[in-house]
Amino acid sequence: MGLGKIHRYLRLVPCLVLLGASPMASSGERSDGIRVYPHRIVSLNLCADQLLVALADRDQIAGLTRYASDPAMSDVAAAAKGLPVFGGSAEEVLAADPDLVIGMPARRNPAIAVLKNQHYASLDLKSAQNYEEILASIRDVARAVGHPERGEAMIARMNAQLAGLHSAGRGRVAAYYQRRGYLTGTGTLVDDLMTRVGLVNLAGKLGKPSLSQMSLEEMAMAHPDYIVIDSATQRVSDQGTEMIHHPILRDIPRVAIPQAWTVCGGPAYVKAAKALAAQISAR
């Protein structure tokens, strides 16, 4: 997937104002003490898809985004098969008559504006840029869908799997180098992953912003210990990927992790961290 498409997706920042809804929705109890769960839940962005599939019962899910079943973008693509998928129109959401909507899209999406007076219960799911924010999102979604214990169990598993990974990097320097020379900087999920496994982000070392461009010559001169790439760019397929594989960089080891593990802050963070640690430890 091209960088432009990623950026368009990442601009789907949650926005509750559009629905005129409360800032948090969750399961509750009836007057007779019986716990009530939402059972027509709609997700409106890929990051919400990941958590909803992981934490809710399948029969609670009324709709996911069209990206949920795309293995190049979604870590839950296999699990999402057979679940309702929406194309992004407000009409689909209205037809589902949801009792919970997770992950509001940005104001610039005019199709969702028609929902503003519907007052659906909703959960504002912000984009997680570090592990602590991932844990907060897991707890919020687990509580909202009525299964807080699942969230806590997931967090316990994640913490256990991440234990001990920090020693892998030993302070070595890595650069997350994308198509057309884009470099991922600090304050990002990728940067947090690098820190988690004991690597130093080249972008941070050079004082670069969260996203910048770096020429081949600059990368060759900086000569990080590793170049981290999206698994989909391990082979040259066009001009964008050709830059990553230029001969001037051939002596810098590559580490590849799937984009589906890093495009959203969720349970796949653990897979990305373990893969990163394993590959740098093997060199």
C-alpha cells in the first residue's frame, strides 16, 4: 500500500462531535441486576476493528470497515472473515441501527455528518502511539463491549510476552525507512517499538520530526546498524521500493515487519516487538 493511502487512513481520527454522543459508552446493568451488553456494535476505523474482533463476541459485531479483512493492513483479517463489512457510508451505519459505535472518523468525511443527530452511544478511540496508550485503548474497548475481564487477560498476556525484550537491541541504531525515502521519527508507534527492544531510532538521534524524508546519500552517511522496513517492500516492485534497495545501502542489514502489525496500536504490537527482537538478535 502506498504512503499516501496510509496517511489518508491515519487521518481517520476519532470525532464524537459528529454524532452528538456521550464521550464514553459501556455495558451496564438493568434494574434487576442483569448485565446488559451492546449487541449491534459498529466500528468506523481499522484500529477499532482490531480491538473489536479481539474483545467482543462475534454476534455482538454489526459492522467492521472494509480494511478489516485486508491482510496487508489488518492483523485480524482471518478472524474478520464472515463478519459484516461496511464500505464507509452513513447509510450502512443507519441501517445497522447500532447500540455502540467505536472510532469516529474525521470531520472531513461528509458521509458521516448525517449521523450527527442520531445520538448513538459511542466510544472515542484515539490513535495509540505507545504501549501505554495501547493498554488504555484495550481497557476502554473491553469495558465498552461488556468484557473487561478479557481486556485484562489480554494485557497480562502481552506484558508477559514483552518481558525481557529490551536487551535485544543493546543500544544499536535503527532507521525505519519507507517507500520514497520516508523516515519514521519519534513520538510514533514504531519509535516506541524500537525503544521497547533496546534500539535507538536514527530519526530521533538526528533530531528529525515524526515523519521526514531522508535521501539515499544521507542514509548511507548515517549508516545505522539496521534498516527496518515493511515486509511488503522486501522486493523491488516499483520506484518507491527501488529506493529502499539501492546498492548504496546494500551493506546495512534489513529487518522486516508487516505493516499490519504497526499501522494501529493494538495487540499486534507484541508480534512486532518479538519479530524485531528476534531478527536483530539473530545478527
